[in-house]
Amino acid sequence: MSAELERLLVELGRSMDRPPPEMAVENIMLALRPRRRRWPCRGWPLAAAGVVLAAAVVLGSLYGTPSADSTGGGTLPVSQASAEPCAGWTGFVEVGHDVVAARYGWEPPSLMPWPAPLRIRESGIGPARGVVLVDYEVAGVPVLLERYTAGAETTPAPAPLGPQSLLRREFAAQYRITAEDGGRAGTGLVKCRGTRAVWRIGDAVYAVTGDLPDWTVLELAGAVR
């Protein structure tokens, strides 16, 4: 193996975010075994480049291209941060379970079929009049659970849970929260994608959105308390 080819393969390996499996290494080394030369010496650089390309294809097909943000310091995994079910939220701050429980008397679900929450956010328009957003990942898919306190208006309006009430593909979602004195305390318009259910429990309105089958979305919605 030429020194240049060896250097290129070493750089290729260093670019991977995790070690390649043994089978991939064996396939690459098999391609590098000395064989009877069937091309002139002047064709060696081109052949070497072809081997490097083949190695890249083998490893790339197994791992894909690492994201440039894979070492970012965000709370959410890169896969979720880059594909939020609803985008356009403004004026929200990250909070803990204790804050949500104290202000709203509610805790985000964390038992089956729900996993543990990844992040909890709250609108900054005052206690007992806000919106709570909870980020999850279900079966590798980003899922957003929204809770609107009493007095909130949402578009689409809440409806009884069922296949006929689900929204699909891409759509806009709007909310408005009215202050105690009748003034407008907060409004928002976001763009969502996936499957979405909007329903009411008592005085509060809930919505769940994710690129999941209808039955999964309905199962998640039905497990919210």
C-alpha cells in the first residue's frame, strides 16, 4: 500500500464518529490485497482513489454523514432538534417538572406509552395563563405535547378523540390566551407537520403532534391525564 493511500484511509477512519464494524474493515482490506497488476504504473493514483472511494461508500452506507451539529450543546438530540413537529414558538423558556406542577397542578406524562420528557417549556406571559410544551421522542420520532390552560382558544378547536378528528401532513396551528381582565395576554401561530390531535380535558386544551400512525397518536393522547 502506498504511503499516500494509507494516509487517506487513516483520515477517512478519523472522520467517522464511531469505529466501523469488523465486517466493513475486512471488506476494505480484502480490496487492498496485492493482486496481479492489470493496469500500467501510471494508473496507480486513479486506482488508489477508487479504493478510497469504495471504502467511503462502505462506511458511509453504514453510518451516513455525521451532522455538523452532532456536538452541539442543546438539550435535545440533533435528530429531534432538526425536525420539531411544530416550528415557530416564541417567548418560551425551559422549566422543570416542579415549576409546571406548582403553577398548573399538572405533570407531563412519563409512563407507557409515553417515554420520559426530553424538554419542558413554558410561555412567559404569567402563571396560570400560559402554554406548556413538552418534547418527547417516541419510536425515534420527535413528538410534541402542548397544554393550554383554561381560557385559551385554539385553531383548530379541540374535538373528541378519534380518527375523524386528526389533522395530517402540514398545517398551521394558532392559539390565543385571554388575560383575566379580558385583554389579549398572548397569541401564537406555528407551522406543524405530521399527525395532530387536539382535545380537551376539563378546562385545559391539549394537542399532540408527531409523524406517527394515527393509532399511535390516539394512544398517546388517550394516556394524557
